[in-house]
Amino acid sequence: MQLLLIASTLSGIMNKKDLGKYKLPNEPGVYIFLNSKRQKIYIGKATSLKSRVASYFGSGLMSSRGPLLVKMLEEATSLEWEETPSVLEALILEANLIKKYQPKYNSKEKSDKSFNYLVITDEDYPRLLIKRARELLSTTNGQRGSLTTSEYKHVFGPFPQGTALKEALKVVRKIFSYRDKCKLESKRGCFNYQIGLCPGVCMGQVSKADYNKTVRNITLLFKGKKKKLVEKLGVEMRKAAKAEKFEEAASLRNQIYSLEHINDIALMEGGNSTKSGNTQRRIEAYDVAHMSEQNRVGVMVVLEDGEPAKGEYKKFKIKTTEQGDIAGLKELLTRRLEHIGEQGWSTPSLIVIDGGKSQVNAARKVLQHAELKIPIVGVVKDKNHKPKAILGDKVISNMHESEILFANSESHRFAINYHKKMRNKNMVK
């Protein structure tokens, strides 16, 4: 993992004007507030370092984060940050830095006992589990003491946000399937095995050596050593190919690709929010409907954590005189994005477009003009209007294929119904 570390010191207490002296990137990473003694007093992660740090100097900090962080800012005199390739890596780096430096305002903001940890059990087939700190505290004479790790091979954390850790593990598990709750020597595979998220420990489908190799890979990732992990997998892939184990080599190649192209939309929303714990995955899908350019309409449908949020669906009458679906799509997206930041118009984690390369490129131009970085995928249809391909980031497409296709189908249904309603209404006139 190649990280960029930049530090800058200001004289006196930090304020909003001081942000102009920093050239914070609009990229994921970790930010660190320091006091006049160069002590690290608060560490946090961000989807966008620029917007996240700026949020601390807004008028709503007291109401959204409370007086403790207001006090932290009064003590802070400088800022450091490290840029990371993804939000997942920012989450891991945040936990490792909090463990290393134990900033006082991180522990004051949230009780140490409520922090979350990822533990890897000390078994032949280790399980990966999320534990609260209070579950790991040793007890002596009825009093809780220090963290105990005797039952575990590894303990990673603390992670301030348990929801974000759960979402991170969903991303990791689609790259390296692992065991969590399944029992050994089961007659029937666990649910996660049936959907490809458990390697078959329960059914004896994987050897102890191969499974522990997977655990070591996950361990390297959570130690913040992604670069070393990718190099290791590359060596294994070349060895497998040389030995003509082509299926194994292809699997390793896919793992390398996924690690190098992590685009964890499940974590994006939480990284932008000033309210802790908000990691809801929001997918918005758009479609345009008309008949010979008459009664042109557009719609937006919303999935939140995979479920339709019908109260968030929106309808638009297309106003532009420029003909074609692309012109209608550009207007639809432009009008929707004008509401970014307003109540009831949450920022999407992913945008799904009905159409091919031309539609996706048009949507990207609208986002660029609005200075927004949101992943976009397009659903391409065959002559029978059935999905045949998903354009865009392959990792996102593979990880969220069912949600993307469902959102696209729902947007098409909603658009057609709205178009028919408008057409019938105008025919009556």
C-alpha cells in the first residue's frame, strides 16, 4: 500500500480559515488532529479527506457530534493525513493508528468498552468474529481488567464504528471466503457456503493448510500490508500457472484484481457523514421513457441496503427540446444532483443507468460538472430488453450484481408506469 503522508503546523488554535493552507485531496484516507505539543489527539477516517475535515468547521458540529469534539478543535493546532486507495484501507489504517497512539479524544468520544474488534480464533479452522471490547476484557475478582487475547490468534482494532467494520468484512469476504459461525463436519453446508462466502469448512471441502493460507491473507490485509499481500498472491499465481494449475491461477488473478480495484461502495456513505454510524448503502437507478419523443418522463428509484425505499422514488417530466434518451438522461441527472445535501436527497453510493457506453459516459460528464465522485454502472439490454451485461467497475458489478439488476428493473417498471399515466392523461385532454 503506497500511502501519502503530509503534515503542516499552524500557530494557535485551528479555524475554518486555516483549511485554505492545506491542500487536502478529495480522496479516502485518515486525518489526525494534533495539539501544540505535536500529540495526536484525534484520528478519523474519510471517504473524502477534503469534505470530511471541512465538516468539523461547519456550524452544525455541536449538534451532530457534540461538545467533546468542539473541545478537541479548540485544542488542535495542526493536521496530518494519509491518503489511501480505498475506504476499506482507510478503515483498517484508522484502527491501527488508534491502537498505536490511543488519542485521548477518540477514547473520550466513545467508551473503550464499546469499541469493536475483529478477532481470529486460535483453532485448526479459525473463525473471524466481531467482538465488543467488553467481551474481550479479562475479569479478576469481579472487576474487568485488560484485554485478553489467549483464545485468539489475532485481534485487530479498535474500530470506532461497528457497522462500518461489518460492511468492510462483506467486501473482504467476497475476495477471501472464510468461516465465522459454521460447525465442522456438518451434513449440510452452511448458508454462507451455499452462496459462496464460506469455503466449505463445514463440509470438509477445504484442507486445513489451504484454509489457513486464506486466513494469513486476511491477516496481512488487516495489518495494513496490502502491497505485500498482492505481491505474495502474484508469486503464487505464477507458480500455479507454471504448474499448469490454471483454475487456481485464475482464482488468484481474480483476488489480485479485486484487491487492486477495491471500490467499496458499502462504506462510502458512512465516510462522508458527520454523524457516526451512518453506513447505509444507497443505490439510485435512473430510466427515461417516452413514445416517439412524446410524454417524455424520467424516474429515480432507490435501494437502501438492498431494499426498495419507495418513499424516496422521484418522478421528473423531461423539459428539454433536445431529442434522444441521452438528452433526457442528462437533464434527469442534472436536476436530481441539484438537490445533493438537501433533506430527503441523500448522496447515492452508486448510480445505475439504463443503457450502454454512451449513456454511462453522458452520466459521468454530468457528475464531473457537478464535481461529484460517485461510481456509475450501466445495464445493457439485448433485443428482448433483457440484461446482457453491466458496464463499469467490475468489482462493484460482481459484488452487487443482483442489487444492480433489481434497481434497473425497478426503475424501468416505474418509468413505464409513469409514462403510461402521463400519456393517458394527455389523451383525455
